[in-house]
Amino acid sequence: MDRLLEFITANPLLVVATLLMAIAVIAVEVQLRARALLEVSTVEAVRMINRGATVVDIRDQARFDAGHIVEAVHMAPADLSKGEEGRIKKKRGVLVICENGSPSYRTVKALRAAGFDGAFSLKGGIGSWQRDGQPLVTGKR
């Protein structure tokens, strides 16, 4: 124990840096685990859709028109923050889709704060949907 105290007093910057790194690693791990609670895989997304979930695609109009999930509703994240979430029902599941998963995660957090407890983000966005061989439809809806 004396050697440990001696080391700490001789290397305070090293000890502080080690503690800060440990705190950073723990913070990142907590954030990743919290994010996993709001994201679903493609398989889980298909289950949600089959149970009647509303699919909200928040990509820009051109990307939406180039290919989207069947029956998806196109809404910009800004519209959702302005109260346009009234176009979707709180009691149904909501699956939010974006290009890569990050914008939809932020949107899901906002929807959850607005009372949409069944809102989830597709992990990996439309890219993971396509990689898993799921269909897309093209054109305006």
C-alpha cells in the first residue's frame, strides 16, 4: 500500500489521466447502452411493421423518392419538432428511418420526450435495411 501511495504522489498527472480515461470509457459505454434501448435491428423493424407500426422516413425528399420502405410517411425532423407528430399516432409503434441511424436516433429521443413510448430508430438506417435484402419502393407516396 505504501508503494501505491508513493507512486501516486510521484506521478499525479499519470494518475489523473488514467482516471479521466476510465471515466471517458464508462461514459461512452453508458451512452452506447442507452442508445441500444432505442434502436431496433432490421428483423425487429419488420416485426414492428407487421404489427402495424408507422414508418417515418426523415431523409430528404430526393432520397425518399429514390427508395423508401413501403407505406413510409415522409417527414422532416424539423416538422416533428414543430408539432407535426400529430400526423402519427402515439398508441402505435413508430419506426424512424434515416440514412445511417444517427439522425433517426435523435428524432426518436425527441419523440419519446413527446410521449411516443413506442418510437424506435432503425439501427444503421436505410443502408442496413438494404444490406439485409429488404425491399424499397420508389417514387412519391
